[in-house]
Amino acid sequence: MRTVTTRRAVLEAADPSDEQLATMVATSLGARRAELVTCRAEVFPYDLAAITTAGRFRVHGTAVVDGSARRPYAFFVKVIQSWPRSPLFAQAPEPLRVAAAHLVAWRTEAEVYGSDLAARLPAGLTLPRAFAVVDLDDASTAIWLEWIPARRLLWDLARHERAAYLLGRLAASPSVSPLAASAAGSRTPRIFADTWLAHVVLPALNSDELWAHPLVAATFDNALRERLLAAAAALPSFLDELDDIPLGAAHGDACTRNLLVTDTNDGFTLIDFGFWGRAHIGFDLGPLLLGEVQMGERPASVLPYLEAACLPAYVRGLRAEGSNATQTQVQRSHALLMLIFAGLPAVPFEHLTAEPTTEQYRITGQRAASARFILDLVDATNPRPRPSPVPPRPSP
């Protein structure tokens, strides 16, 4: 072999033999055999930490295919791991760690890529082809995927609407449903509320120390504080309300970063299936609307427009797969789910231990605005609104 490789130092335990890599290259290029000529592995840059991701890499090079043509090849390699192996595990409160170690089903993504989900997805959605899913040990796995030449662009309303429609179809698809139902994920609203909210978020919201922090004091006003505390007090009733909402398939983190756009079609390539499984209908609308706002990449002022476009599109997707869920029902579910997973935890706890920067003030201000939007939507969709105060009778 004429291989020039630097991949061992980058991939470490995830590095296959030249023979194994050559087999994957041949398969990816639709050839009978491939001889590696060059190979390089690079850390794939990504600015978000993930509790079950140990590494992301691009492996690429050239190979002689079927003894004649020299062709380029490329793979995306993702190494997943159990949560206790992540440095972020230390951020979980000590009393939660034993239970928390079992809350995140870290193998879900490997199971998705080892399944036939791609053949079951509605037209317009796909996922990268997996060439190998290799257990490195009992708590980590390497997934070798096709390289997706994704386009980087700012989504407009039409693209959000298209994504919402397809996510609605995904949620109600009879073909997809069995695979979602068999997923081992446990990121339900009640479990999230009983763990992270109960032990981290709610105690902080009820402390004066949080609201005195310069970053929070400058962006979360007293009115918003009172509304968040009122919503926290109503959390048990919100969870009971969600018990009556039907379930469907959900990507689990359907933000724009995880719906890749390519030049090959007008649909999306789904990636990052760590929270894949069954969820209340409307779940995927939250990340679709909020993802870029929470990252500071889009102002919260667009949320009403995204809501107006995406909600009916999602419901049309449900209808296309035979669901009878109403738009009112989906919007209420979607509002409560956003409150639990994004509204109550809107304060950026990850930025409270260091001196705030100008950028953090800007992003936190957008999170505060998104929290107001979510609380407004929860109020607007309340099937049992508070009665209006009775005006006093005029004096005779």
C-alpha cells in the first residue's frame, strides 16, 4: 500500500486498520476494491459541547479504485460515549450523578445508524449512510458516516416551513413509529423536570443570588422573574396536562444545525440522533424555532413569525400521515414543551461562573426575550385561562 497516514494520532482508538478503511472506501465509492494512496484525519471544528460526544473527525484522501482510476474519498467519524465519561458530567449535582448516569441513552445514535430508518423516512428527509458502527469498549462507539457536503446558509421562513412540514410527517409516520418506539431514550418532560429542573434550575430561580448576578440582572427584569417563578409553581399541572397529549416520533434536537441542507434536493439530511425516540407531538418545533436564538445567531423578535409559519406546516405534515391531532392541541403541547426544556432554563447557567462578556450580555438578552415569547404562548394557549377580574360596580 502507498498510504501516507496521520490518522492514528488524531483518531486514537477509533482508527481502523488500512484494510478496514480500504473496504469502507470501496463501499463508499461503489467499487469492488480500493487501494489507499493518501489518508488524513482532522478534528472537525464544532463550537458546542455535547455530553455524549467524545470526538468529531473528517477522514479523507485518495484511493486507486478497481486497479485503475484514482478517486477522492471522505468520511465523517463521530465517537460517542457514556455521559459519565464526559467532562460535563461533573456539572451535574453530586446527588444526581448516580441516577443521571442512566438517564442519557448514549447508544441511541449508534442504534439509529444500524437500523433501516433511512428507508422508512418520509420523502424529503434522509440521514447519512453509515459504513461502520464499531464498539471501542463498553462505553464508547465510533460511527463512520458518509461525508455530507452541507451548505451553510441563513434559513428563511420558507425553509423553516418546509422543515416543520417534514418533521410533522416524521412525527406521525406509521413506518417510522416502530423504530421510534423501540429507542431507549428517556428525555421525557417529567424526567427532565424531576432531575435537571428540580435539582438545578428551580432552586436557582428561587434564590436571590441568581437574580443579583450582573449578567442576569441586566437582561431578566423583575416582571420576567415573577412570570418564570409562577410558571415553575405551575409545573406539576403542566406535566399532568402533557400526560393527555399523544406521542409521535421525534428527532429530539431538530435545530437547523442538525437538518443539513445540500444541493442534491429540497429536503434535509438529519444528523445527531442522541435524543431520538418517542415524544409528545410538537416536540421538534421547539428546537426548530429556538435553536438559533439560543445560540445568538438569530434575534428573538423573529419567533412570532416562525411560529406562524411552522405550526400550521407541522400540522399539515401530521395530517399527511393520517394524524387527527388539532392545531390547538399541537400548539399547546409545543408551548408547554418549550417552557420545560427552554423557557424555565433560559438563564445561561453555563456563563455564570466567569466575568460576563459583551457577547454573553447580547445572547442572554435574546434568551430573556425568547422566555417572554414562550410564556406568552403558554398563556395564549391555556385552555383554562384565569378569569378576568370583575370590575367594581359604579356607585349609585
